[in-house]
Amino acid sequence: MEHHVDALLTGQAAAESLGYGPIVFVLLLVLGMALAILAASHLPLKWQRHGRVKDTIYESGMPPIGDARRRFNVRFYLVAMLFLLFDVELIFMYPWALVFFRAAKGGATSEATASLLGGASLPGFLFVEMAIFMAILLVGYIYAWRKGIFRWE
């Protein structure tokens, strides 16, 4: 397991030596499958019958009744936005964790990074940087909590 982490952190992954061959193969496979599905959907099959009942809208096993332009409560959108906010937070935390792990193990840092830090340790700087990021998000979460976004009546 540690060998795989080291390979990822140093940029010496196995896929790096293969070039673009696997990527081109997967793209061609996806394109071929998409074209095959489109072609199969337009084949004239004898059991395709159209009629009033067959061509009606069918959604989740229920026939549509009423107006489709019903208004949704704005709280659904607020919760969705908060989910996206914290989801993006996790996307930023993953590469940070890899860089932090490499720096904590004593990985090589450039002289430019060392001069920017002014002699401070890189793992300490990275930890403080993420702590500030998390604190800003925590302040936003507390603000949303106090505004009552999570309260459903």
C-alpha cells in the first residue's frame, strides 16, 4: 500500500509509462458503444406498436395528474447549495492531503517554496492553511444554522 502512495506522490504512476494508448482505447470504446446504442434504437422492429396508451407519458409508474409547474420550497435549493459547498470542500481536501502527506514524510520541496515560507516548516504551513480554510467554512455553516436553513416547519 505504501508503495502505491509513494508512486502517486512522486508522480511515477504505472499509467504514466503507457502514454495515451489506454485513454484513446477507452474513448473509442465509449464512442462505439454510444453509436451502437443509437443505431439499435432506430432499427425497425416488428413489435413496436404505437397507440394512445403506448405513447402517453410514463413517470415512475404513475400517470401524470395535475400541473407540472408546481412551486418547490426555497429550502430545497438552500440545502442543495450547502451540499455543493461542502462537496467542493472535500474535493479541495483530497489533493491537499496528498501534498501534506508528502511534506510530512520529508518530501522534496523547491527552493522557491522554502524562500516563500521564510524558514517555516512546510507541513506546519499546510496544516495552518487547511485549518484557516476549515474555519471559514465552519463560520459559514454556523451562519446557515443560525439563519434557520436546517429548520423545517
